[in-house]
Amino acid sequence: MASCHKRKACDSEEENYEITENNEENVTYKEEEEMESEEEEEENNEITNEEDDDDDAIDADEESNDSEEEDEETNSSTEGQDLGNNILDKKIAKRDRQSEEMKNGDFAEDEEEQEEYQDDEEHMNSDVLPTSTAILNVLDLRQKLGTPDGASAIKNYFSQKSDVDHVSEYIKQGGSVSELVSQLDLLDIRKGAAVDVFSALGLVILKCMKEFPDREHELAEECKEFITNYINQLSPMLSQKTALNRKKTILKLLSAIASISDGLALQVLSVLDLKKDVIYYLAEHNNPLDESSIRILFSQFLLSFIVGHNAKVVNRLCEKKYWIPALFPEMKYDLFN
């Protein structure tokens, strides 16, 4: 019996021991599960934090990019506005300048010319010889012709303002076209001093035709020689780049020469070569109210080949391409008195 009780007690102790071990294993397993759970939570938290950091960095980059784009748009808008304002200012300045020039009867397109056509400011402001207060008689003038002082003497003499007809006095006392032309040999005809000579030539030619018909033959021969020697240098002076007043002087001179005789008119038509753009420029309206505009002078130049000339001259004029047709497009703006 005693051994039986001992065996039961041992079995009971073994069972208790097994239960205790099971309980310990269960506790250990639970602790391990809890530790694993905690580790998983920490990993999840770390991942979440990393994702949040990445999101924050992305958001910051996006905000930075948005800010940069806004700055660029603002700068671009500002630059565009500045550019637009500059263009508008230039247009307004140009319009105001042209309005002022319209009041004065001239356009500034001819005020800027090439270096070889530079001229003194006083002469550029007038299409005729400026008035001179100096007193110069014919004898003093003729003594200075052919010298370096000849050009200034021509300018001073023919610009004198008085009751005396200085052009007639010059012709009466032996002055001539050839005498004035000889002064050109000492000058660069692209300069202002030569234009003073051209202006004086025009005055002398017209005065001879009007008051000294007995000198017509001599006048024709002198002008023929002038055309032969200088027409090639006169043609470029009618271009857009030449000063407006210089073009006016040349047109007046050529008109006077063409009016002398049929032979001179034909000679001018034969040797004067004008490009299409130059012709249409001369025929263009700048100011319809300006009676001395370049278009009016060009029209008078064409008429100098018609009035008083024979059919041969007129036919030769009609053969010149663009010369007469250039007047038609803007004829509706012409004012006829």
C-alpha cells in the first residue's frame, strides 16, 4: 500500500512538473510573441517615420519648385512688361518726332546720311543758300574763284540779301556757268561746299534763260560739259541716304539744265540712271501741304522734259521705266490749286 501511495505521489509530482514546464513554455512563448510584436511595431513605426520624412522632403521639394516656377513666371512677366513698355515708348517717341517734323514740313529720314555726305548744320536746315550778312561784290568773288576760298565766296555772294540782283550783276560782269563749275575741281562734291556751288549754278542758269537769251548757245555748251563730267556723281546724291536739302538742290539744278534745250534734255535722259527704289522714294508723299516737298520737285523735274520740248524728248521720257508711273499711286493726295 505504501509503495502504491508513493507511486501515485510521484506521478502527481511529474504531472505537476509537466504542467509547470508547459506553463513556463507558454509564458516564454507569449513573451517571445510580445517581443516580436514590439519589434514589428518598432519596424512599422520606423517605416512610417521614413515614409513621413520622404513625404515631407517631397512636399518641400514640390513647394520649392512651385516657388521657383512662380518666381520665374513673375520675372518673365516683369521682363515682358518691361519689353512691351520699351517698345511702346519707342513707338510713342517716333510718333512724336514725326509729328514735330510734319509741323516743320520735313521728315527726319534724310537727316542721318552716310559719312561721305556729311554737311554743316546751317546748310542742312535750308534747301536754298542761307542768307549772308557779308558784303561781297562781283570783283571780289571772281578773284577768289579757283582758290580754296572760292567755295565760301560763292556761298556768301549768292546768299546776300539786298535790293541788288546779285545773280544778274554776276552775269553782266562776265560771270558764267563754266567759271563756277571750275571751282568743283577743288572740292569733294559729296561735301556741303559743293552743294553751295550747285545751288549757285541753278540760279545762274535760270537767270540766263530769263534775262540773257543772247547767251543761250554759250549756256548750253557749258551745261553740256557739266553734265558730261559730273552727272555720274550727281546720280548717287538722289538716294535715300543723302540729305533731303541736297536732293532738292540737285533736282532743281537738273530741271534747269533740262529746260535749256532739246539736246540737253535728251542728254540728261540718256545718262541719268535712277534705280527703282530711288524713283519711288522721290515720288513718295511725305507732307502733301509742303509746296517744296521732294515729290513736288520730282514732278517739276519730269515736267522739265515735257514743257517746251519736241516729241522726241517726250517719247524718250516715256521710255524711262518707272519715272512717270511712280507718280500715279499717291496722286490722290496731291493738292491742285
